[in-house]
Amino acid sequence: MSAATAGSSASPSVSEEGSFSLYPIGSPEATQRAMAELDHAIDGCAWREDSAEMAYATAVSLHASAIRGAPPPPRLACTVEVDSNERWSLHRVGPFQSAGGSWHQVLSPDLFSFAPRLDQRGAPPPRWVTAHGAFVLDAHFSRSLEPISNHHSQLYLDPAGYEQFSLIHQDSICYPRAGGLACNLQSLPTGTGFRIESPVRFEALYHDERALSSPPIPFHILIALRYTQQAPASELVLFQASLAYNPSPPFFTFAIPSDEPSAWWHTTIPSVSGRVLTWWQHSHGRLGCTETWYIQGDANSLGLRPARLCEAYVPRVHGETIATLKASILQHMRASGARFRCIAAQPKQGKQDFQPEQRCFEGAETLTAGEPFTAVQFFEPEVHLAAPPLQQHLHYQAIVDTGVRQRFTVKHELPDHGPGCARAHGAPVGDTLGETYSWKWPCVGECDAFYEYQYRFPDPHGNASKLLSTAHPDFALSSWIAVVGLIFALALGLARSRRTNAIPSHMALC
């Protein structure tokens, strides 16, 4: 019996009675109603030429030599009134012409043109976001899942800093029975909103997943924002955490074996209290993530040793399997009185990553500052390779109603695993605040070289230096994971540079 088979284990036998899901926000039915409202707004659009600045770059392979800046495709915008206070701001970009295997990056520093509309303080007047979403459209303007994948689309605040209020990944999509593509639209509950007082930046990366020899096809993208200028009853914040330690390898990834089951865990102590409206996680089922347990209690109370991991826990090394590890955790939970917050399972379904199916339990709908909980993630890769590890993510975030009126902000909780953790393979070297990052990423799949990247953050004038790269022509799966992190690094660098609306003279895709 293979190690992967020996380590297999079903979910714990927790009663389904009283369980619920915190994704999508509200319910699948509420998500579908919000989508119907968006479709109605689109039908009522009087599209006009969009004046928002936009930069665009594309590449068939992610080599510096292959990356080309290009004029952005045609851009259209429209505003549709919902009522006297609320409106949709809709932006459609395209057609892009995409050859098989190509990547497309888009950046706009003020997509919704909020900056020119200043109040007496010389700042944009407050607006409250009540819904946001982003979609890939096919040649006929229908929402599409493939072959163009939305690697990520994000909206974040400037000059407030790197404050994302919208992060849509390819795995934001729900399984069909939970809403499918409609989950790319997040409609906040009535009477709630994100208060924003700055321009909103848009950054996205799209990938044509067809073979390199495939002929060009057109596609479009749609970005939707619903907002009001009347203050809602509740102003929301975002709680955000990651499984990676601090300091971490680049992009908050961690290495797991490619040829046998493993696990990773950490304990987070929230700094914010409030009502949890939704719980979203980002990981890669395609790279072996099968299940994540969120448990109220710290790692010690669950019998997890060491409490702080510097590398993946491989059950075989400790004379056990994933099944016996899970059984041990359950036994310690019974002894300590620890309880599940949520169980997030990722059934296999083709090549697409989906948002896990959640079972959440009493108490998961609240977050309490100072009360620790532990995330335990289990991996059983189906790809068996002799050498390199796989680079995984686990980011998770919750929209929280704190009951306090405040500008939108992100409460980042990156676990500090202390100086005892040596920097793992793939860790950045150099000055982290503005000089050069250099990485090596293992090549996984049909290739025979390491990928080596150097990236210099944008200078104070917003001019990004060229990405240097030596790599095999075929971009591999583990390196593909790195793309999102490099974009995060680019956005973080932009946020730290001087606050202007200038677009970098060219952009590195990764």
C-alpha cells in the first residue's frame, strides 16, 4: 500500500446537525439573488469609454525576455443607480487576444475614478462598499470558468496601504451546488459596508490554460463595485492570517513533500473581536490539500508537537499516518474540551481549485480577541516526484463586524514562529524593504531546471525594474503558485512607494 493510501482518512465523525457554512456570505440563495441584481444592472448599462488609467502586460511564458508591455484593450464603464444613495460602478475590459498558455496582467491605480472627486479636506468623500466582484467573460460576454482562469483579481486601498477588501482567486469559485461562479460576487448583508476614503487600485492576473499551440481566442473581464454614500449601520473590517511562519519563504508559502502525506499547523491569537460574516481560505487542492481543521484552542492543547512548525510534519517519520494523527487530535480535543470551529474539505474535481466545502459549528460565527485557535491542514499529493517539494499556501480571512464605526482596515495576523526557524528553501535573500529579492523555485513537471527570479521593488517614482529570470520554457505547476505571491509583492511595493497615481513604466508578470 502506498504512503498516500496508508495516510488516507475520512473527516471526523462530527454531527452534521446544526452545522452551517460561512462561505459564500449569507447563503447560496443570497449569492444568486445578488448575481441576478448584478445582471439586471448590466442589462441597464449605457456603456461609455472608460477614462481610468490602466497598464497591461502579457507573456506566453513567464520569462523576463518574454514579458511585453502593451496598450490595454478597449475599456468601457457605466454607472447604474440602485436607488437615490446606492449605485453600481461597472467596468468591462477587452477583448484581450490570448494564445494558449499565455498570461495577462492588468493594473489600474484608480479604477473607479474616486481620486478626482475631492471633498473640502482634499480627500475623496467616504463611500461604503456593499458588493464587489470580478469575472472573466467569453467572446459573447458570458461568464466563463475556462479556458481563461482568473488567477487572482484584487481591489485594495491607496494611499491607506496594502489593504485589500476584495481578493478573488481561482479557488473563490464554489462547487456548483454551492453557487459556482456566482461566488466571485460578494454582496454584504443589508446595513453593512466597508468604509473607504481613498482611490481603489485594481490588479489582476489571468492565465490561458490551453496548450501552447492553441490558436488565439478573445476574452473580456468585468469588474463590479456597488457602493453607497449613506453610512450603513455597521462598518466592517477584515481579519486575515496565514499558515506560513514569520519570517517565511516568499509569498507566505511553505514546502510540503510531493511524494507522501504531510500536515502543517499553527495557532493564531486574534487581535479583533466581532461577528464573523464569512470565512474564506486560499490553498491548492490540486497540490494535495485535502482538508483543513479550524479548532478553538492552541496547538499544545491538541497534543501537536512541536507547537511551532518550521517544516512540514511528515507522519511516516514519526511512525504514524494521517489517520492516526487525526485520531490523536480528536482524543486531545475530548480531553481538553477544545471544539471545532470549522472543517473545510476539498473534494477532487478535475483541474480546477474550488473553495472548500465548509461545515462550521456553534461559536464559529464569532471571533474573540486573545482567544487562540489552531488551523491544521492535511496534504495527500497525487503528484509523486522524486526530488523537489511542493510550495503550498494557506491564507484565510474573515469579514468581521466589530460593532465599532471605523474606516476599513485589514487585521493581519501572521504567526511568528521565532528565530528558531531557519529559512527554508525558497526564502528571499537581501533587503526586504526596497532592494532586491532573489528566489529559486523547484521545477515540477515536464522541465529540468530551477526557476531563478530577481525582483527590485518599484522606486519612489513608481518605475518597476525589469524582472531577471533564467528558466526552462515550460512554466511548471509549483512555480505557477509563485505568481500570485510576486504580484502581492509588487502591490506591497507600490503601496510603500510615494503615493501617486502614476503607473509603472512597465510591469513584471513574474
